Amino acid sequence: MKSMREGGRQMEKADIKSMTLPKLEAFCAQQGLAKFRAQQIFQWLHQKQADSFEQMTNLPASLRKTLAETYEISGISIRRKLVSQIDGTTKYLYEFADGQTVESVLMQYQHGYSLCISTQVGCRMG
């Protein structure tokens, strides 16, 4: 979560990607917006994979501004990538917006690929 100031006090921006469609609908209702706006936002986040509110071009500019002031769009980035010179095995270290990390390992075999994904934060990449 990123922090912001309101009236001299520090506030945290909520992660909009963690909101369910009903929660987005409640937010839109609170803002006096039509219910379909929640569906549009949800589609931008989860189908179109928008990483900024400015990309949401079918939303009014005023709504995009309100969203940007209130929420952040979290995501993950690749912090490190290691490729084995022996067999091409690839290790990825991913970083979340809060700085926490997880890793994955992609292994190629004659019959296809195998992917191991860490589901716990804190396992160090070796």
C-alpha cells in the first residue's frame, strides 16, 4: 500500500485489485455512479490487466482521478531471473508492491515443461 496525505494526516491507499465485484459496486454506489461502472473497472483490472487508471479510457476522467487518489493497482515485477547454462532451467524471483518476494522455477523436459511456484513469501532464491 502506498501512503497519501489527507488533512495533514497520513493515509494508506487500498489495493483495488483485491476488491471483489460487489465491493466495487458498493464503492460506485457510494460515489453516485451507475452499477455498470464497477463491471468496467473490474474488467480493466482482471481481463485487460490495466496497470494504471489512465488506461481505463471508457471511464470518465473524474472517476479515474478519484480512483487514483483513493486506490493503487498492485502488481508483481520480476526482480531477478537466472538461467542455467547446463539445461536451461529458469528461476524467477518476483517482487510484490510491498517488497515481499516469491519465486518460481521453469524446467524444460523432452515431454514438456514443469513449473514450480512458491506460494509462500520469504523463501530465498538459491
